[in-house]
Amino acid sequence: EFLKSTAAVAKCMAICSEFVQSASHNIASQVLDTNYLEAAVSKISTNSFTICDGEGASLGIGLYPSAAVVNHSCSPNLVQTFQYGSEGMPPSLLLTVCRSIANSGEELCIAYTDTTAPADIRIDALRKGYKFACTCHRCEDLASNDVAFGIRCPREGCKGRGRKQVEVGANLSTIICDSCGHADFASCIKRRDDSFAIVQRFQSEKEPKPTLDRMKAAFSAMKECCTMDSWFAQEAGEVLVQAILDQVGRAGTETEQRELCSLALATLNELGTQKDERTSECCPLPPLVRRYKMAKLQLFLFHDPRPAMMMLQDVHAKLLVYFPRDHELILGLEGCMRGGMA
């Protein structure tokens, strides 16, 4: 079972020249040595970077030995992007400062996981993927984590939200409404988790993927049990937008395309800017990509291009901090701007 589950990664290992050159064994002769494979795959999993396109879609993994020594922070001061060279050449990893550096002795760090997620999810991802427990100030700040957690009080008529009263990762009995004191959140959290499982299913490579109707239902259920500024609602909405946009290319008529694009734009508007304002310093790219999507949809749907053009110009200037001018994301954005002015 181990060999089956790691077959794809083992193939990747065989073509990563930097790793192969540094290996003290001949991979071909060791292919049936599960201990060797396990150690090799663990090294790749721990030290590799997820290669993404400009809009954050995962394309694969890459090994960059110099950058692999950079440590994690839940408040990173570096963000990673990728520059694609000529055909046949691997992408280059770019690390760019994303916030002010307090002093000359501050360590430069990246984020190994989604820093907008609640602390217990970040901690679990770091423990499983990198074998360490994060105890930084953000992971121990219950107030900020309550916002990301964002569970609504299930008591009828109450506008409060559940807050964890003890350390992160506590059980359900420690979640209490900040308004009415209600303490039974078990059914509400189960509904949230069931809905989020559908979202995760769509994000995975497993087939069949949930239908668009199921994704819309999952987002609706998520909004009922979570506040809109919660990480869960924001993630569900972002994935729903991607599911909608995936359908646009398959639409048979322009009318169907416009209906789908209208739904995508309405969902992005519904998500609002709460997450953008809360996370833009340590996670600047997702809010910019979201605004880029919104502007593209507005150009397609509305006769007056001026609001979309103003948004594109602002996003363009900010993305140039992180991407070179010949990057596909920048070129695509500039193409939209030329189309909007035509």
C-alpha cells in the first residue's frame, strides 16, 4: 500500500536532478527498498514547494535547496511566487518581502500552510506535514482565531458567535456564545464539517467531483452556520467560484455563460473584503487575485468598463511587486486592460 500511495511522488523523485545528484544511492537499485523510499519521499514532501500559477492553482511540486532552509511563520515576511522560463526549463522560485521588516535581525520566513486558517487547522497541518508544533503569538491569540473560526450561535434569534474559552484545539464543550452564553455547538459544527467535506472533495483529485448544485448547497449551509468573515465560509465561497468558472467554458450559449459569470460575481461580492482586510499583510496575493477575477467578470458582464478598469489598474500595480512584467499573470491582466479600453 505504501508503494502504491507513493508511486507518483517516487516518479517525481526520479526526475528531480538536484535530489538525484545529492543522493548517495542509485535509485534504480533501491526502488524496492521501502525504508529508502520512505526517507526519500519524506525529504521531498518536507522540503518541496507547491508550484502554482499566478492565480494560485497548484501545478505540481519543485525542489529548491537554497529556499528549503527558510523557516515557517504564521506572520511571514516573504511570499513565494514562480516564474516560468522557456519550454523544457523548470520554473524559478521567487521570494519577495511582503511586509515591513521590523529590524535588521528579523528572520526572513515564509508560510508553510494557509495563514488565514484557524490556528487549530494550521497547527494540525504543520504537525502532520512538517512534524513540529507551532506556538507563535498568532496561534495562541484566541481573539483572532475566533474570527477565523466564525461559528454562529445556533440559538434562534441570537446574533452571537461561538468563542473558545481555553487553549486552541479544545473540545466542543469549551465553545460558548459570546452573547447569550449558549454552549451546545455540536450539531452546528457537524453541519459545518459536513459542508466543508464537500468543498474539500472538490479540491481533491478524487472523482467524481461534487456537482455545481452540491457546491452551491454546501456554501448555503456554510453561511447558515458560519459568519461570512470565517475562514470556512470564505474557503467554501472561493471554491464555489472556481466550480462556477469551470462550468463557463462548457456552457453551450453566451446566455448560459453570462448566467454563470453573474453567479460567480455575486458570490465574490458576497464574500466581501473582510478576509482581504484581515490577512492582506501576511497573505497579500489571494485578495489581489480575487479582485482580478471580479474585474474580469465585470468587463464581461457590464457595458461600462470604467469601474473594472480602475480595479485592474490598481491590481496591476500591486501585483508587479511580486511578479515580473513577463509573467503570464501580468500579461493576462494587461490583455484584459487593453480589451477594456478597446
